[in-house]
Amino acid sequence: MKKLLLLVIAAVMVCVSCKNSTNERPQEGTARYAFPDSSVYEGEWMNGERCGDGKMTWANGDTYDGRWENDLPNGIGTYTWKNGNSFEGEFRDSVPCGEGRYTWADGSYYEGDYKDGHPNGVGHYLAKDGSMKDGTFRNGYLEGEGEAINEFGEKYTGNFRRGLPDGYGTMEYPGGDKYTGDWVHGKSEGHGVYIYSSGARYEGEFRHGSANGYGTYIWADGNRYDGEWMNDMRHGYGKMVTTTGEVYEGNWSNDHFVDNGVQFNDYSDEEDI
């Protein structure tokens, strides 16, 4: 959303061009004026400047309808681009500043606080594909506590940094799985708990979005492994205890128990982490 609103540069450009125009501008009252580039303003004037209520239609098809001051959009108004996108809200010297709503031609929208042309403050974003962002924004990105749903239906609630999960939070997946714990740059990193829809769970260390380090995995049938992990597989030293009382303690490699280089069955219920 960083490029959400690089706003009304055209308004400033028209202001420069019209000052170089030889046509005489209206000085006071309400009047229609056509600029040399065929842009048209209809509305109120004061001291030869657009001031009050008025509508500007640029030659490229963009329009602004609302309050003017000092020859620029200032106050409440609506800017509509020729591609169908629009912004309705507060302007300060042509730039959105305050409360407003940006609506894309496909119906997606952001509604909330603005500063310097970007979402800054509390806001809500809803896209056509169903993705959503709700919380505090800084320069177009979610920052701090918030909630987001991506286009795949994954729902994250927690801390954000530059629009990505970063800090502590919970991700709920469409299939019923859920992860709660630490995040760094959008990936599980640190300590966390991953609960599977099957009833199995892993609690321990994560790196780069996978179980890496020390952790405990408990299968839905009650089998349990405590030990080292690498890339979501038992790897290193660990202990497996089954519900039938079998114990396998020692070295593991690529999710299998090994003894002196000989690989044995892991006696789990075949469920992958």
C-alpha cells in the first residue's frame, strides 16, 4: 500500500501552467474557467484563485470536486482518477491528510487516517479477493497491534512491523491448524506452539518458519518425542516414548531413529509435522 496515494501532483502542475496563461482568470464569485491545456474549473474564486467549493476536470480525465483554498484542494473533497480509483476525504494542499477513504475501481478500499498522502493511524483495508487488514498503519503498512487475513484465508492476529507479522501473534490456517508464538519478518521464529487440526501439537523452537532446535511433538495417539529438530524433522539427539511403553533414545536423522548408522522405524502414527 506504499504507493496508495501519490496524490494530486496534477493540481499543482495546473496551478503553474495557469499562472503562465494569458487568459484572464475570474477574480471573485462563481465562474467557469478553461485553462490553456483544456482543463476546466467550475466554482468559487477569490483574489483570482480557486477558493471555496468547486470542481476541477483535468484534460487527462481526472477530477476533483470539493473545497479549495490558496488555489489548491484544501478541506473535504473527492478526487477521482480516470481509471476509476477515487479518494474521498480531507485534503491539505492537494495531499490527503486526516480521515478519508480510497476506493479502487474493483471495489477494494482503505478507510481511515491519512498523513502526507499515506495511511497513517487507525484504518481498515478490504480487498476484492477477501484479504483484509485492520489496525494501526504507518506510511501504508500495518505497524504494531493489528489483524490481517490474506488471499488464502490465513488469519493473523498480533504484532506487525512494516506490514508483516513480527513479534508475538497467532496465525490461524483454513484447515484448522494454528500457530501461536514469535515471528520475525513474516515467519515463525523463536519459541512457539503449533497445534494441528488432528489434535497433534509441537512446542519448541522455530527458525525460518520451521521446527529447528529443541522441541516436543505429541501425536494425537499419545506418542511423544522430545529432542532436536531440523527443518520440521527429528534430527539430532532425542527421546521417543510410545503409548505402548517403547522408548527410543539416542540419535535421529531425517525423522528416523538411528543406532550406529542403522535406521529403524520411528513407531509414530505416520503423521508428518
